Amino acid sequence: MTKISIKPVLLAAGLLLSAGSGFAQDDLVNSLKNNQSTDSKNSFVFTPVINAEATSVKNQKSSGTCWSYSTNSFLESEMIRAGKKPVDLADIFTARNAYIEKGINYVRMHGALTLGDGGACHDVINMFALYGALPQEVYNGRDYGTAANKSDDMNKLTKAILEEAVKAPNGKLDPNWKKKYIATIDSCLGAVPENFTFEGKNYTPKTFAKEVVGINPSDYVELSSFNTAPYYTKTVLMVPDNWSYDQVYNVQMDDITKVIDNALKKGFTVAWATDVSEKGFSWKNGVAFVPEKDFESMSKEEKSTMFNGPKPEKEITTEMRQEAFDNYQTTDDHGMQITGIAKDQNGKEYYIVKNSWGATNDYKGYLYVTKNFVKYKTTAFLLNKKGLPSDIRKKLSL
């Protein structure tokens, strides 16, 4: 499929979220501001079919840490599902720990690694296992004095430290580079408390993770779909933000929605990594679909009314999905949480999706996303193993 995309321009300028800057996040949001129709909300009637409980909508502002916001929101829903009182988890604590591990890998890889804010769903689970967790009230990650998370200045400082370490000007690594690097991060985001009090009890980050959050990191699995690797085996997630070179289980394209549907029906939610810089994605109207007609072929009226009610969609094939990924038309530019299923007035099913851009759109921070969009633009998704259909779990030997 041929389409005009903003992605090559953004990639050339280093502005996609894989570049990791706060500016990239702002640029992504701004690139979507014209994707809207004037009468969208009055033209749709959405009826929830499944609606799993989730915590309040957050706003990541200029921080390019959607992966942390979305997957921590997923963990908060996991607490609810397990009968626990949910806690607003500190998204930037998770990001802080990922920055540290990413910096270590950057030096080990002689600088051949993407830096910045970008990450993946698995990073939240991995950092939870390594470092534990903190409540938001204990660690807001804003020690540099701004009212909202914004990491550009910190990223410039830390990148300089890492680049100097990689140069090894004296013929060997500076033995103190890691201390300088971590100290700089903590001077911007805040030092991590060794102990803290939460609801009258004393914790460390690890005891809080174990006793209050109470998840088992080994219970979670990440999947994607590529026709370049054998199905039902593990393969490296080939996106720039996969700085840890984690592997995902490779399933067939139709399995994406089969797995998500099964998980939602069993009461689980899903952490979802996807591409939102699409003409069929409207943040303002809270709707995402794959238009049947290419945007360049639409009339002015068709473009202006794209999101005014249900529209016909393209049928997605495995070849289309892979081609879009290979041509950079599908990039890992955003992470959200899938919390349910709804039907429109024609009976068509959409996923209910929680975003982290504040309650600023037509559906107060939520979107309705078609299954075709999810098949086409998913880069990876993470869920509890118990949410997998039994036949797919068997194929994956889980």
C-alpha cells in the first residue's frame, strides 16, 4: 500500500519517540492535531461490551515515557484484578531505572545503542524485577523544578557523560563514569529513597513491589507478529527502543486480536505498543481506524469527515503489515493500555484504549480503536500468561 507519511521526515530529523526526546513527544502530539472531524462524537454511539477497571488517566506531558505510563497503568489494573487496592505507581521511577540500565548497555555496546526516553512494555516488567516499585506520592521525578515531567535537559547532560566514557580518552574506561551518570540522573529526577513510609508502614522499593503491588514478573509475556521469523518461537523485537534486545513471542497476525479478545474476556487488560502517527488516528475525536481509501485519494469533504461516524476499512493482510513495518510506515512511537471492547451503532467491535495524554479529548483520555488498526499497527503487546488462549499457550510452550 502506498501512502504519504510524516514518518520519514520525523526519522530524518530524529524526532520519533525512538529518538527519545521530550521534543519528539510534543512533536508527535502536534502532528495529530489536524486529524479530527467537527461532529465526530455526535456521529458515533459506542456501547461497552467489556470494560475492565483501570486507574485514572494520567498525562505524561513532554516526557517520552509512554511505555512506562501505559505498562504501569496495566500493572495497576492487574492489582485491581487480583483484588488489591490499586496504587498510583511512579512512572518516572521505572523510567529512571531504565535510563541507568540503558546507559550501561550503551557503554558496553561502544555507543551503538539508541538513547533517550524511549522504551518498551517489557522494560516496566524488567525494571520492576530489578529495582522494585514506588508510589507516585513518593517519587514524582521532577527535581529539576518544572511542574511536569520534561527530560530534554537531563538527556543532554547524560548523553555527554556516556559519550565521554565511550571515547575512553586515557585508553581505558573512566572507573567513575557510572557514578557520574547515575548522580546526574538523580540530580534531575530525584534521589531514590532507601526507605519510605506508605499508609503507615515502612518499605523499601523491593518490599513495596513484593508486598503491596504483589505481581510476579514471570507471569507476563510479550508478543508481536512478523513474517520474517518462524511463528510460535521467540525473536528479537527489531525496533530502536528495544535497547535491551528482549525477545518476543512471534504469533500470526490474526492471533493478535484473538489473544487480546481472550484476555479481555477473562478480565485481563493489555499493555499495547503501536504506531499512532496515522491519518486514521484521531486523538481529539478518540477514534482510530484504517480508512478503505488512501488519504491522498480522498476528496476534501472525505478528509474533513473521516471521523464523523463509522467508515469502511481496508482488510489487513500479513504482507501489508510486514511491508508497513519494513518501510518505516509502522514505527514504535506510542504505548497505551487496552482495557475493553465496545460496539458502535452498526455492531462493529472496537477496543477501548486508555492513553496518557490527559483527559483532553472527546472521551476524557480514552479512544475507540478498530481491530483492523490493531492488527495493522501493533508493534508489540504484553499481558498476563493466563490471558492467552489455551491453544496458543500450548504452541508457545508456556
